[in-house]
Amino acid sequence: MTDRVYPVVILVVRLLWKYLGLRLIIKGEENIPRTGGAVLAINHVGYLDFALSGTAALPAKRYVRYMAKKQIFDNKIAGPLMRGMHHISVDRNSGSGSFVAALRALKAGEIVGIFPEATISKSFEIKSMKSGAARLAIGANVPVFPTIVWGSQRIWTKGRKRDFRRNKFPISIYVGEPLIFTRETEVESAEGQIKSALEKLLRKVQAEYPDEHRGQWWAPARLGGSAPTLEEVEGERG
């Protein structure tokens, strides 16, 4: 697969991180496989999670092909870039085509990035997940790497104005150890293991995060922040 667009986008993204003065704290990048297909199952707290999680794969000289909603591909500016980087369009009204495309990419040895929660978690906790990551890993017989991005919500997240000042926020990106499933693994079991791994890794990232969570809008209620709880967010939807 020819990648002419991806290197240019990475250069621009690195310049953006430098401009913003972000302090990237990346751990577990050695877990990213140098070859072969893999699924990155990533939590979702902010709009920059795509670019940030992909940064952790660069030391392994790997590009991540993200599954992203169709509306991004329909955008006049973002669409050509997404297609040029060989990301995978997801039409939520008809997901079979995107699933097949992701499965094909995995079997061809690509890393596919997926946000199992589907949308940004306004509680900043791991919310209910879709089964796509589990089904893809089982179908393609590839490992799943739980991945946590933390701090990106401070720059740009749902319901708040983006903050692109030179703010020097610390951003943590942790890649966990692989979860291995077999063809015999039940999807529900795999999905539960992925969620459990993400929850455990999220708590580790938060415990090691250099800034105080208590009293902050971007922190979960569990840590003394003012973000809504999972129950409150679910109640809004109900």
C-alpha cells in the first residue's frame, strides 16, 4: 500500500504538537508489533485521539488505519486526507462494508484503530462498547492492544470550545499488552476482556498523570472532577 499522504500529515501533526507545547507521555510503545495485523482498541475522550494514539505507533514505523464515521470522509477538506491515509469509512446505517474493509486490512497485515465506545465519553470513563473490535480480532485472528489517551479532552472535546493556545498540557498515551483471542472465543467474552483491560489501563494512566484531577472539569467524578458520571450521561440519553 503506497503512503504518500500519511507522512505529510504526520509532519503537520508533529508541528501542531510542538506549537501547542504538549508534553507527550508515551508508554508501552514497545508493545506495538513491527509487522502483522493488529487492532488498537482506543478510549475516546477528545477529538484529537486519532492523531495522538497514532503517534505511539510511529517508533515501530507503523501507520494506523482508523475506522471513522462517514461524515468525516464527506468533508471537503478532511475527506481526501482520510482516503489518502487509507482510513476506513464507517456508515452507521450500513456497517457491513466497513467491517469487511477493516477485516481485509487486518489480513493484509495492517494495524486498524477502532474506538469501541463509538463516540466521545462525556464522563471520561469507559462507557458501553460496540463489539466491532472483538469481532475483527477474532475474524482476522489478530491481537488487540488496549490503548488509552488521556488529557486530550483538555484541548478539544464534545460540548466545549477547543483550546489551541500554547498550553503545555501533558498528554498520556499508553499501549497495553496484547489480548489474544482464538476462533473459538465468544464475542461477548472478548468484548468483556477488552473493556476490562481498557478500564484497568485508564486507572493506571490517571494515577500516573502529572496534573491534579480534583476540581477539574476534564476529570471524572470518580477522581473528584466535575464531569458527569456514567449514570448521569446514560440518564440524559434515556
